[in-house]
Amino acid sequence: MDGTDYFVGIAQQALWVLALASAPILIPALVTGILLGMVQAATSINEQTLSFVPKLIVVGLCLALFGTAILMLLVDFTHEMFARIPELTQ
């Protein structure tokens, strides 16, 4: 395998792991922000903390629920990267 193909493959895998690790946190925060924005637009309430606190709570809950899975995904990726180091020396 060409060295360039090797590193492109690692970069693709790293981006995929990044997407999988961030999605369980970003998607609920995005949905919460959209819903709260619609409520604020409908009621003409322009309070910044009204949108910040619920999103903070949702992100905290998502980290509590999915934190272990995200950490295991990152640990598995790191172990795989360290296992691939000998391939570079050949």
C-alpha cells in the first residue's frame, strides 16, 4: 500500500470516529436550540439564558448517557492507531 493511501485511510477513519463521537451530543443540542428558538420567536421572549440553560442541561444529560460509549469508541480508535505503528516501519 502506498504511504499516501495509508494516511488518507487513517484520516478518513479519524473523521468518521469524530462524527460518531460528537453526534450524540450535537444533535440533541441542535434540536433543543431549534425548538427553543421557535418558542422564543412565537412568544417574543428574547432572554439569552432561556436558550442557554436548557441546552446545557441536554448536553449534560447526553454526556451522562453516552459518555461511556463515546470514550470506548475513542479508546478503540487509539488502540487501533497504536497497533498500526509497526506497519509504518515496514
